[in-house]
Amino acid sequence: MERILNIQELTVSFDGFKALNDLNFSLDRGELRVVIGPNGAGKTTFLDVITGKVKPTKGYVQFKDRSLRNFSEDQISRLGIGRKFQTPRIYQKLTVRQNIELAGNPHKSLFGTLLGKKSPTNQRQVADLLGVVGLEPKADILAELLSHGEKQRLEIGMLVAQSPELLLVDEPVAGLTDEETAEVGQLLLNLSADHSIIVIEHDMEFVRQLSAGLGSQPENRVTVLHEGHVLCEGSMAEVQKDPQVIAVYLGSEEQH
Amino acid sequence: MLTRILRQPVWREVIMIGGVVLLLATAIPQLLYAIGQGFRVGLLGRFMALGIAALGIDLIWGYTGMLSLGHGIFFALGGYALAMFLLLQLPAGKLPEFFSLNGVTELPWFWQPFSSLPFTLIAVILIPSLVAAIVGYFVFRNRIRGVYFSILTQAALIVFYNLFNSQQKWINGTNGLKTDSAMFFGKVVSSIEVQWLFYLLSLFGLVGAYGICRWLTGGRFGRLLIAIRDDEPRVRFSGYDPTGFKVFVLAVSAALAGIAGALFTAQSGIITPNAMDVSFSIEMIIWVAVGGRGTLVGAIIGALLVNFGKSVLSEQFPAFWLFFQGGMFLIVVAAVPDGLVGWAGRTWREWEQRSSRKSATYPQIDLDENLHREKTQTEKLHNSGK
Ligand SMILES: Nc1ncnc2c1ncn2[C@@H]1O[C@H](COP(=O)(O)OP(=O)(O)O)[C@@H](O)[C@H]1O
Ligand SMILES: [Mg+2]
């Protein structure tokens, strides 16, 4: 199986504090991986490094066998890595449709954006995506008027519109109702049919849903991050049995 | 046929603008002359020129979120370029007077091309936009934004001000360039004919600038500017490099300020380093804030209103104008933060919504119980998250 993402000995330190510490990680093409870990484990920083927001102090990130060190955020995005932020970041003063159109615009240069024509395929793609994320009825209202759950879905829609090969999704169900959580889970599982995805999550119920996969799909693997380091990796059942994991993470779940 | 055209917003807008232009080119000046207020025609021409600069400010501030406190630089560059052209319309071998007073006997090389009209017209547009593009490129590439950008533009303004002030020999320093008695195609610049020509040029310049800004902001490009304004880092993750976009709009905005400076100078009869006074660049911001940032019409109305207010009030109470201006700015920022046009638009939409409650479009959100429940839920979530 081809590796889409390969991370070796990655260390990121902020003024001496190592948010990521000698982290090794790899993802196969087409895989959906769930990354869990307590608050401050370095999960968001992990995505920051992959997307070019933070440069590694040591080690490297390879996407399709190419080191990302010298690429900027926008170049990495155009290479095919899309990112959803922990708190939804959408363009509040644009409509839902305009948000998706901007993300999905195939001409991202200055003059391409100014002069490029909207192709019918492009418009069909936008319409399809509005359906996929269930926002068709609200396509033409300002994004700031959406509910929190709808904003989460819109941002996932914007992500997919970029037609990335790798989706990085940071805590997509924080603050959602159970019903909305299940919907987003279903959406991500559907997307995993033709994308590689990393989902960062806190909500254990949601992690179980994702790791179980869809009916015919094999089980998805889970990676546990702790203090900037991979603690353990495997199926949900394996991870749950791991004594180290129980000690640092799952154990604390009971205390809530 | 006609009703069908009228139903299309684009045509409605074109027709409305055409009507206003017609009034400004014929009836309004005649009326002003008829009631003995002829001098206000000249003022109107100048203020329309300022409206062009206001459009440029709106483009970078209202749409793109970059607050420039240094647009006086571009205004002055345009003004000096045209002023020198006017001063150079002399019989062969003669020099503008101030040169000889300063002991300069030969026209400096960098002023030589300014005796040509086509060159000057290009220079009025290109010099400000090149300066803006070069500065902008280094600033934006290094991701300097927000208040740091504003401070930087003001610092640049002060540098240019002092530079122009100190160059007695080449640009007549503090005294600036006086164009009143210069010649333009065989007529004195201050003559009624030439002044009327510049009035019309300002009017059409304003319409042209409006058209360009409308085109830039109307489509996908304009929406990207708004996205940059509201969340620039996010734009990068959508795959756009904001640097080029910002350099481009800053350059367009500088070109508009340059054109405004040229048109204004021809009508006011003088350009001095005072165009790069800190307060003048801030006034440009005030016009746009008062009229309504993010609405192009607002920028124009703001420029006209504030400047007419200024001229009327300073005739009546010369000492108090600055207080009025400051007070007006405070009131607008506090009471109608989206400016007069923004406020009017909002009120109109609210009124329209209230009178068409039953229509199944936008107000649905308030009516649909489900949506309403969702909305309050998120609000609760937001509040509890704080
Ligand atoms: N820009 C930064 N500067 C300093 N410390 C940071 C920065 N970003 C993250 N950190 C620290 O790195 C650690 C990991 O943070 P983060 O990746 O956000 O954790 P998680 O997403 O797993 O909750 C935290 O202790 C956080 O305070
Ligand atoms: Mg996080």
C-alpha cells in the first residue's frame, strides 16, 4: 500500500517546550485514521506542522514522498492537503455557496481569480457539495447565520471542495448534539471512500463510530498521542486494552 | 421590453448612474450658477475628485481590511505629476519660474518627460501604483498586517512629507507647485473653460473609478477580498496566497488616489507637501467611515458630504470645523458603525422584511421553529464556552 503521509522524528519546540517530541507517524493512501489524546497532547500542533503553519524544529513531514519543509501554507493546500480547524473557520460575511465556491475555485492565482470563468463542472460540484453537507436550503444565506453544527458541516464542505487527497479534520464534533455528531461521523466515513483522512477527536463515542468503519470497510486504526509522542497505535479494541493508554487517557474518561 | 431591462439589477444601476451623471453635467451646475452659488460648482468638481480617492480607500479598507494612513503620498504623487506637466507648457527654452528663483538653469532630467501629456497621464496612474506595489510587496510578504500596517503607512507618509518639504530646488519645497496661471492648450488653467473641463474629467473619472471598483468587488475576486479581510490566515489554507491580491488592490487604490490628486490639483490651483499632512490621509478614512465602508456608493457620498460640510461650516465658523469633523467621526463610529449608506441599507432591508413576513425566503429563519431552536442552542453553547 502506498504511503501518502510519512512523518519521521518530528520535534516542534516552543521556547524549549516540546509540543511534539520525536514523533513518527505514517498514513496509507485511502486510510481513515483517528488520532486521540488528552488536551495539550500536541494534536493541533501536529496538524499545524503538516499544513505548514508551524515549521518543525527537527525531523520532517513527507507527503507523497515529497518533503513539505520548504512549502508555505497555500502551496501545501494546493498540493492536496485540506484542513478543518478546531473552531469552525468560515467566511462569515459570505453566503454558504460563496464559501464553497471560493474554496473550490480551481484558479487560485490573482489573475485566475479575477478573470477565470466558472465552468459548469465547477458549478455542479458546488451544488453537489451543498447536498453532501446538507446545506442546500441555506445555500444563499450568510454563513454567520448558520448554527454551530451547520458551520462545522460547511467547513467540511469547503475542505472537500478543494479536492484534496488528504483531509485533516480537527475535532469536528466539538459542541454538537448527539444527532449532529452521528451525521458528521457518517459524512466522514462516506468521504473516506475516496480520500485519505486524519480525524482528531476527543469524544470516545464518536471515535468508536469512526474506527468501526462502514459495513463492508475494514476497521480503521486509532493513534494515541501523549505529550507530543505516539503512545500506541492499533484497532480501537487494542488501544483500549493497552495499559499505558488506560493510565493516561481512557482512565481519565471515567472521572468525568 | 423596457420593463424587462428595468428588472435586471445591472441595467437599473446603469440607468440610475446615467441619470445622476446627466444631472451633474448639466442641471446641477446651471442651477448653482442661477442662484449665485457658481463657486460651488468648482467645489463639487474637487470633491468628486476626492471621491475617487475615497473609492480607493474603500477598496483596501472596507473590502480588504487594510487601513492605510498614508494615501496622501499617492495623492501628492499624482498631483505633482500633473502640476509639473501644466507648468512645463511654456515656449521652448523657458523654465517654470521657481526653478530660476532657486538657481536651477536647466530642467532636471527626471522632469523632462513631464512635458508630454501622454507620459504624464501614465505617470499619474503608474508612479503611485508602483510605489504602492513595491512597498506593499515587502510588507505583505513578511505578513505585516493590521495595526502594524497602519503605523507603517503613516511612517512612510511622514518620510515622504519631509522629503518633499526639503527639496526646494527640484520641487519648490514647502511652497509647492502653483498651477493657476499655467497654460493648458492655450488657455489659462484657472479659466472657466479649463476648470469646466476638469470638472467633467472629475465626474467621468469618478464614474470610471466606480465602474472599476464595482467590477473588482462584484465577483469572486471581491469575495476573496472580503475573505482576506475577515480571516486572512484561513485564506492561505484554502490555497490562496494573499500577498499578490493585497499588493494588487493596494496598487489599484494608490492609482485612484493619484488620479484624484491630479484632478484636485488642477482645480485647486496648487499642490504642496501639505497633501501629505497626517490629518489629510486620516480625513480620507473619515469620508469612507461616514459614508459607509464596504459600500462603494457610501465612499462617494461620504467624500461629498464631509467636504461640503467642511466648506459650509468653515465659512460660518472657521474655528470650529475641526471640532465638527472629529465629533461627526465619533458619532458615526459609535452610533452607525457601518456608515450612513450601510445604515440606510440595513434599515431598508429590515423594513422590507417586516412588510413581507409571509414570503418564504430569507425571514424563514425566524419563523421556522426548528431553525430557531438550533440557533438558540448554538448561542447557549457559545455562551457556555466563554
Ligand atoms: N504557538 C504556540 N506557542 C507556545 N506553545 C504552544 C503553541 N501552540 C501550542 N502550544 C503548546 O503546545 C501544547 C500542545 O498544544 P495543542 O497541539 O494545541 O494540543 P491539543 O490540540 O492536543 O489539545 C500545549 O501545551 C500548548 O500550550
Ligand atoms: Mg487541539
